[in-house]
Amino acid sequence: MADVTTSSTPVPEFSVLRVSGRMKILHLSWLAFFLSFLVWFNHAPLMASIRTTFALSDAQVSAILVLNVALTIPARVVIGAIVDRFGPRATYAALLAISGVICLFFAMAQDFATLALARFLLGLVGAGFVVGIRMIGEWFPSKQMGTAQGVYGGFGNFGSAAAALTMPWLLTLFGGPDGWRWAIGVTGLVSIVYAVVYYRSVTDTPAGATYFKPKKAAAMEVTSRGDFVLLLLMQLPMYVALGLMTWQLGPGKLKFLSDGITFLIFAGLSALFLYQALLSWRVNAHVFKGPVPEFERFRFVQVAVLCLMYMVTFGGELAVVSMLPLFFKDTFGLGLAQAGLVAGFFGGTNFFARPVGGWLGDRIGRRPVLIMVLVGVAVGYLAMSTMSAGSSLMLAIAATIGCSMFVNAANGAVYGVIPIIKRRLTGQIAGLAGAFGNVGGVLYLTLLSSTSPQIFFLAIGGSALAVLGGILLFFREPKGTIAEVMPDGSLQLIEVG
């Protein structure tokens, strides 16, 4: 029988003003996340200049925007496995450095093919978010997990807004037809420099703590036969989303890919799904041979409902942020600047609403908060579905801000739970949930392309209600401790609530 020890240390006060100890790790990590999103979205505010340089058609511009997010879905799953295996310190530093080099490659592109390839590869940096989830999970106790993850996500996500604010200024600063190249190149260099800073400034765990790694990193571990089937089912939406993006780039809309290339990509995605299923079987075949020891078990259905919730909340947010400026312009006759400002409120509340969602989970319980915010999301989107040309602009703005508050609080609440399900699998669980966020964006935008904005909003709200049913039926508040095996074979019990 393995020896059992309990991980329990005094919990110091949480203060974002502190820059030492675990708070230093939090600040350095959210800044890494911030830079990853700055690099990921640095092209969007400069697309007019890029379009002029390459004389791009509307289809080519749209292809660049789609390619920018295409790689992020599988990358978040892969990076989740890598961070569990090699640790967040090395993984984040490597990701920032590699992405910085790709960013320079994009800035020096001389033709559309190179530009498109670089933008596709830069989708990799969108997976940086996952790395910090594991890092914060290692450094903060469960009683502060939601708050810390909320601060990490809320502050880091602001990188996309910072790109919108700073890139035009850098363009003006450098000036000339190649100003956009210098502006984008600067962000790449900053990413490379910060990779070195991050690697030299953090450690994977506090002093004396053990970094638990998965037994096999090829696929996620599960602990029952039913969970294995559910794991395979949860992989399908990612391939569906990638297929939809391929269809958009090919015969569906943009005609960027030929029918032959589109068919080859579809065949490749099918083969990848089968290969991933084979890897999952190799990692988990033992669950069909006998019961898994009690201390090893966790309920994968908990992971599944959190992934679906993030698909609705963050995925819906991605889709809404993409369409909202044009919606307000066309519906209420606002100017571009005014419409952009109003639409900016939807993502802007992330800065404080996401930490609030995590903090509430720490204070009053994860399950009650998940239920509360999902109800708010459903009601918020129902209110937004009533917006039309005859509606009051002020009420429409109020509905938009109110909905965004619940959406971003929900994002924080989800990631306040993920790190306390199974410590050694935190990266993989965070990666799967993050990938589902991007899946949601693809699915909802595809729906929007064939229906009205009002139906689009109703569909997201209805999805929130469906996921609420899943939370009520299947989600159980993590309590007590989770067990991990130490290198010497003893068990360490980690407090989770």
C-alpha cells in the first residue's frame, strides 16, 4: 500500500499589487499570454495596408483571417499534452520564441503564398493560453484558483485589444509603405525577448513541490469504459470545425483551395481522427481489462460539460465580436468608429468580468456559479435577439454589455475548475476546453452565414440552456482531495476544496 501525504500549505492573501512569490508567477504568465495574443492578432488592424501592398482580393483577405485561427484548434490540444510532459516554463518560452520567428517571417513575406503560410503557422501562438493554465494551477491553492485563473485570463486576453490600439500607432510611427512590416516585426522581436525573460524568471512549481506528469502523453487518460467512448465523441467536433474551415476556404465560399486540395484535406482529417482514436485506445486499453484503482479515477464527463460550456461562452464571444461592429452599423446606422466602440464593450468586459467569475467560484462554490452565469448568458442572448432597427439604441447597448458580463464571467468560472480535476492532466484538459472555444466560434459563424443575426443570438442562448442541463445533471463540485503518485510510489493528496 502506498504511503499517503497531504499537500497543504498556508494560503497568503491574494493581491494583484504583490510582485513576489506566486504573484510574480501570475504577473509574468499573464504578460506571456498578453504577448501571445498581441502577436496572434497584430495583423488585423493593419489589413488595409497589407491588402494594398499585395493587392489582395476580398477572398484573399478573408482567407488570411480564416487561416489565422485554423491551426489553433489542434494546437491547443497538442500544446496541452506538451505542457503536461515538459512543464510550462520551457513550453511557454519555446512557444513565444517560435511564434516570434514566424511573426518575422510574416513581416518579410514577398508574396501571398508566403503571407498565407505564415499566418496559418501563427495560429500556433493562440495555444499559449493553455500553458499558463497549468502554470497557475501549480502555483495557486484551490481556494484562490478561480481568482488567479480569472486574472490570468482576463488580463492576458487584453492582448487582442492592445493589438487594435497599438498596431496603428506603430504603423504611423514607422510610416511608409513598409510601415506595417516594421510594426509587426517589432511584436515578433518582443515575443522572442520575452521568451528568454520568462524562461529565466519562473519555475514550474514552488520550491519543493512535485510536477506530476501524465503516464502517457500521446492521448488523454480516462478511467472507465464509458469515459473512453465519451473521449472519442468529444474529439469529433474539432474535426468538424476544421472541415468547415476547409470548406469555407475551398468550394464553399472563398475558392482559395481547389476541389482536389479540399478533398485531400478532408481525407487527411479523417485519417487524423482515426489515428487519434488509435492513440486513445493504446493509452486507455487497460480500462477494458479491469477496474482502475479508486485513487486514479476522475469523471471525464466533468471535463466534457466544461468543454461544451466553454464552446458556448468563449466560442459565442469569438463569433459575436467578429460580427457585432457591422451589426450595429447596419442596424442602428452608426458610423464605423461608433459601431466599433459599442462592439468593443463585448470583449472589453473580459478584463474584470473574467476574474469576477473565478473569484465567485472560489467564494460561493463552483457549481452554483456555473449555473448562475449560464442562466445569465441565456437571458443575455435572448435580450440581444430582440435588437432590431426599431429598437432603442440605449437598450441594445445595455443588453450587449449585460450579456458580455455573464459571458466573460462564465469563461473565468470554467477555468477556475479545470486545474482541480486531475493535476497531471491539467494541460490536456485546458487544451481540449480551449479548442472547444475555437470550435464554437467556427460553428456559430458558419450558422450566421446562413441565417439572421437574431436567430444567431437565439441559437447561442439556446445552446447555453442545453449546457445548463448538462451542468445540472453531470457536474459535481470537486471536494476534498485528488491523489497523484509521487516518484517514490507514495500518494500525495492535493486539496481541491
